[in-house]
Amino acid sequence: MKKSIILLMSVQFFVYLGFGLIIPILPEVVVQQGFAKIHVGGLLTIYSLASFFTAPFWGMLSDKMGRKRLILIGLLGFCTSFLLISLFMNSLTLLYISRIIGGLFSGALYTAVTGFVGDLSTEENRNKYMGFMGMSIGLGFIFGPALGGLLGKISLTTPFTVSSILIFLLFIYASIILKEPERHITSQKRAIVPKGASILFQYRIRYLFVFSFMVTFLLAGLESTLQLFQMAKINITSAQLGSLFLFSGFVDFMVQGGLVRHIKDGTEVKWLIGAQVVTAIGLFMFPFTKSLAFAGFALCVFTAGNALARTLNTSLSSKEAGGKYGTAAGISYSMDNIGRIIGPMFFTWVLTKQADLVYEISGTLALFSILILVLFHVSKRTLRSQKEA
């Protein structure tokens, strides 16, 4: 494998490791510093918001100034965001500033890395290389919370100090190894509303876009509230929560790598309905938590359903896109981001009113989302060929 691809995989890994790193640490920071609990949701939301609205700008800049330069700028910015959290953890204002910086430059890194891979690859190997990028993102999500919880046992600042050092070392390595790629294809910048979206929304694939939002909305809500909820229930620590996320991450990996590839074409809707039932069961279990083992089991049940829904919905959307794969992927990405923007704030606010209500509402929404799948199934407005339809 090319050195550049391995390095780009490392960049993606650290971006999503950084996103997951804060999940078990942030609630403890907010509680210890005496900030209102709603700021857990606010600090998660502001990151996604900054990344979402600036991604089109970074895409344009990537084409003008070059992939390597933007990757280096992104790594420095991302490093700075962690350093700010480490140094000024007791300042709510600087915590928000650091999260905005992190979101801004994570958008730059995602855009530049995707463009870089597109320039390096050919039509024959592009799916393979993009698959490597997806694997790196998945591993970052798995190990981020675990590393955050483990290093958080030393001190709450340690995970961010270590991450800033590692990212700075990655910046030095990238500046030496990376060479600006030749632009042999037209890069595709991600717009907030992808071109051609209005056409797809005339067909039944629109229900899958709404479903994509719901799945991510529920996941973001769980990530933002689980630590606070379990601190009140069983006095869970950041290290314990990190270990639970690590274990559930492997459940996610097994579902995506094992179960999904055995699902036959044409049976996706039935499996998606089943996935939402499993998701709802996991969510409804949380209010009954009495031990760490039970909390871990509930999280694994939720993760199994959510991972199956996310992966299968992506696959089904590509089949329903009528060849407009890039446009469909862009809309799904945008819907996911909206879920990550709204989810943390909404569910953290609910938590401040009545804790158990978080999982009663989210479990009910998981079941309600089955109606979206039914509407998709009964609709005949499809972009598939007549044979496939």
C-alpha cells in the first residue's frame, strides 16, 4: 500500500478518534467545573455545526491551494483545539472556542483527505481506497471513547494533551512524506445541499434520507447523555464508560463486517425494521440500569440495532439512487450532520428535565421511525430499473 494512503488513513483515524475521545470526558468536566449539564450537548453540537457549514468552503479552498497544504493546516488547527481544552478546561468560553476550532479543522481534514484519495486513485481502485478511509473512521470511533476513558484516569486533561502531541507528530510526518497529487480527476466538493438533490427527493429514496437523520439523531442523543445518566444511576467513571464504548464498538464492527454481507437483496426493509426494534429495546433498557454489566449489555443491544440500521440504510440508498451515488451520499452525509447537530442539544435538555424520559422518548422515536420504512416500502416512485423494481 502507498505510504500516502497509510498516512491519510492515520489522519482520518485521528480526526474521528478526537471526536470520540471527548465523549466519556466531557460530562465529568462539566460536572466538576459546576457548569450546567446542557453544555454537554452544546459542546458536542457546536463541533458538528462548525464542521457542517464550513465543509463547502474547505472543498473550494482545497481545489485552489492544494490538498497537502490544507491537510497540514487542518492538522495544526486540530492540534490547537486539543491543546486549548487541555490548558483551559476550567473556562466554559474557551471550551466552546476549542470545540469550534476542532469542528472547523475537522471539516478541512475530511474534505482535503477525501480529495487527496480521489486524486491518488483510479476508477478501478477508488472503492478500495475509500473503504480504507471508512475503516479508519470506524476504528477512530471505536478507540476514541476507550482511549479517552483510559487516559482520563490519570487526569481529565491527559487525553487532550496526549492527542495534541500525537497530532503534531503526525503533522511533522505528513509535511515530509506527503507529495501534492496530480489532479487527474475533477474533485467533488460537498455542498450543504448537493446538486441534483431536488430530483432524488421526488422519489421514495427521500424516506431513506429522513431515516438516516433519525438513526444518527438517536445515536448522537445517546452519546451526549449516557455518561451523565449513568453517573446518577451507578456512579460510572469515564474509564468505565470508555470500556463500554470499546466493547460496543466491536459489536458495531461485527455487525457491519459480518451480518450485513449475508443479507439478501430485497429483504433490506424487513431487516431495517428489525434493527429499529432492537435499537428501541436497548434504549428502553437504560432506565432499569442497576449495574455496570447491565449498562454494557443495554449499550451493546442498542449498538447492534443502530449499526445494522446505519450500514443497511447506506447500502439501500445506493441501490435507490439511480446511479446518482455521489448526490445520494452527499444528502445522507448532510442528514447525518443535522442529526449530530440537533441530537445532543435536544436530549441533553430532556435529561435536565427528567432523566429517564431521554430513553423513553428515544426508544419511542426508534419505533416511530418504522413508519418511515413502511412509507418507503409502499411507495412505487423508485429510480431502480424496472427489473430491480
